[in-house]
Amino acid sequence: MGTLYLVPTPVGNMEDITLRALRILKEADLILAEDTRTSGILLKHYDIKNNMMSHHKFNEHGTTAGIVERLKAGAVIALITDAGTPAISDPGFFLVREAVKEGVTVQCLPGATAFVPALVSSGLPNDKFCFEGFLPQKKGRATRLTELAEETRTTIFYESPYRLVKTLKQFAEYFGEDRHVSVCREISKIHEESVRGTLAEVIAHFEETEPKGEIVIVLEGKTINKHNKKENL
């Protein structure tokens, strides 16, 4: 049996990659990349010339069986995505599941993922949190927002800059415009920024300043009314 490695890659600054990740990528028999053009820039930067193969959400159901057979035959294969940790709002889950079913060793290296620095720097409680990733675009969106209105944990979302203001306005509608939020963009890049405040304040900011770059939204959980809680006890 070979080994499938899930290798996190930088979400911005190319220095945010571990020495172990670089070693695995250099030693792997094959590197699976979400976009070979994007990953090619990173690999070229570190003089890694291993074979690459495209593996993304549009072809993973067709390519996974062959990849698993190669792993069973002893190949060492590394999976990377455009940025961050594979399978976190990126391709990876399906391949991992199928590899595990066949008894293949699967290892995920520690490393970069966008939501952790956004959460830690938000100033919102992080002892318990809920990761939602991207909300459904249409079907099921309203239902999910209604459910999340009662969530007391800090909740993390990924969003496109083009949909950010619309999403924040929906949050204000479902959660109340006084709910606190931190919108972090361009993590670890030159123009990294966190905009913090109530939903009303942050909406006003981004209505005046067009959002750009990759976006992580960290939303305060619903506050439990201490008076009512005491009465219920």
C-alpha cells in the first residue's frame, strides 16, 4: 500500500508552507492539484518538478478509482488545492473516503487554512465555534439561515467578495443588525484587512468600500439572555 498525503498550501504568503510539506511534495510520485496552473506557480517557486495531475470537483468522480488503484499498488500521492487545506471547502473528501475504504494510509499534514487566523484575530469567542464554509446559493439557504439564527457559538463562513454585501444584509435580516461580526480578507497577503463591528457598521463600510480578495466572515453567536436563563433554571 502507498500513502495519500493531504498537503496544505499557503492561502497567500508563499512562506506559509512547512518544511515537511515541501519534502512530501518533492518525494511524491504524483501531485494531484485542483488547478495545475495555480499550483504550478507554487511548485516552480520551490523548484519542485514532480508530475502533476488535475483533480477537482468536476472530475473527481471519474479519476478517483484510478488514483486509489495506484495507491494500492504502492504509490505515494500528494493532494493539494489552490490554497489552504484540502477538503476544507475544497476537493478532497471523496478521494479520502474512497482511499480509506480500500485500506490506504491517509495522512493530513498540519498547515495553512483560512478560517483559523480569521477566527483567532476576530476578537470574538473562539473556545467553541461552528464552521459553515459556503452557504447554499439558492435551495436551502433560507432554511439554513433560520437554523443558524439560534446558534450560540461563533460561526465562520466563506464568501465571495461579489456576494459579501448581499450576504451581510441577509445576516442582518435573520440575526439582527446589532450582531457583531469580523470580515477578514486577503489573509497573509500584503493587503490583509479585518473589518470589525456590528453587522450594520460593517455593511455600511463595504457599501462605501468595494470588497476585494478572498473573504472569511466570523459572526458572533446568539447571546443567551441571562435573566431568562435564570428563570428557566
